[in-house]
Amino acid sequence: MEKKTRKRAKKKIPSLNQSTRLRVFIRDKFTCYICKVRARELPHHPQMATVDHVLAVSKGGTNKMKNLRTCCYKCNTEKGDK
């Protein structure tokens, strides 16, 4: 008889609200943590400002300010959930 393996339910956290995103951008002076370029507020632009989780949500990270940083779209998408 084979054992059934159970998948763990992923921890769901609420998405970031606009005020939290803005507080992160202001704290970081709209500057990308990785490449140090000033991020922009243009949608679909390689240097668009995004909020990055220092410790990925998939690895147990939270939406607390100390776990968030500003990244440009290009750097955030290239790094994945490392």
C-alpha cells in the first residue's frame, strides 16, 4: 500500500495596499535596491518602481516594512524569488 503525500497549503498574505507601497518608495527615495537607478512610476517601463520582498512570500516572508524594498521592474523580474 502506497502512502499518499499531502501538499502543504501555501500561506496566503494580503496584497500590498497603495499606502504601504508609497511608504516603501518614499523611504527608499524611489531608488532600486539592486541597480541603484532611480525607479520611475511609468507602467510597463523597465525602470518602473516595484516593491520587492527581501524574503520571498513563498519562503515565509511577510508584508512588513522591514521585509519590503524598492526595485525597478527589470531587476525584480530578473531575480525571481531568490
